[in-house]
Amino acid sequence: MTRVLTIFTLLGFVCAADVAAAADNALTDAQKKDGWINLFDGKTLDGWAVKSGYATYKVEDGAIVGTTAKGSPNSFLTSDTEYGDFELTFDVLLDSNPLNSGVQIRSKLVGDKYGGRLSGPQCEIEAGPGQAGYIYGEALGTGWLSPEPNSKDKAVNQHEHFQNGEWNAYRIIAKGDNIQTWINGQMIADLTLPEKVAATHKEGYLGLQVHGVGKSGPYTVRWKNIYLKKR
């Protein structure tokens, strides 16, 4: 199976993970030369560990599949490595629209229950119309870091760029105190982090979230083509 990555235009320059067709979960020589690294090999969960809860993660058909567990708190498949300034791209599919998910960036592990509670900025994954792509302060006590979701105006706080039942291409750039996000080529967030959060989360772990759902479910979410380039 091949895939053509979207070309994004930012500040007048063309930015792309790759413009040529490439196999899922594999980097082309051009990507490697450009400094991209592959965080998921399509076969194993090497380089990742489950933290914060006991949802399950497995590899199925070239994708990481996260499945809710009754009674579990929010769970995260957490990177073994911390990252600071970077560009991250990945594809995500919500099998179950009721499930809320996200990807943590620059996050810290606090305490030791279930391997530690992952805390930091989270890029939202949510069925549309909704708030996918905005930045939430996971376990920070801040609520939304992006201002848009706090508005009562649906024209501001919701969008339909996340395609339900389909693979969605995410792009996140974290540089200094600024976080920018795109979904399917559409810019969603351009956020300057609050000074306190920026100071304490200059670098940290990535985390693929399976949200706690109480006794409902099971629900599943899938990720593939997880690539990162340090900036």
C-alpha cells in the first residue's frame, strides 16, 4: 500500500515530509536525508511503553491499535525518548466516533502509578464537527490551552476538517513556545504556550492516548506513519 504525503505551504516555503509515494511506516531515502526518523516500524511497539492506565495497544494490519479498558484512566502509549523542537506527522483513524483521543507532546511523567501520569500539551483527536487539532493541557489544571474551544460560538470552537471513519493526516510543529497544527493540510492551531507551561515543557515524551471511558466501550483508535524531524 502506498500513500502520497500532502505538501504544506508555510510562510511562503514548501514544507513536506515527502512528495513521492512511499510505503506505509517506511521512510524514503529523501526523507532520511532530510532528517526524518520513523517512530513506528509497522510491526512492533519497539520504542514505546504503556503509561498512566491499562488500555491495550497492539499492532494490527500495519497500524497501532489502542483499545479502551473498563475502569482505566486515560492511557498513553509513550515514547521512550523525549523531544524538544520538532515536526511530527502521523495518520489517525477513530474506529469509534464516541472515543476522544489525542497525541501528547513535550509531556512529563508524574508519580509512579501505572508507570506515571503523562502531563503536558495534547493535540486533540475527536470526531467532527469538533475540536480536533486544538491543544489541551492534559493533567496541567489549565483546561484548553487553545482559546478557540472556550468560545461559545460554534463557528469558532468547532470545525469539520477531521474526516469521520477515514484516515486523517496530522502535522504538528513545536518550536520554542509556539505550537502549530494541521489536519489534512488545513491549519487548525497556532498557539503561543502560556509562559508557565512553556518554561516547564520545553521537551518531553510523546504519547498516543486512549481515553478513559468508564464502563462503556470497547472503543478503538489507530495510528500509522509516525514520523518526526528535529528542528
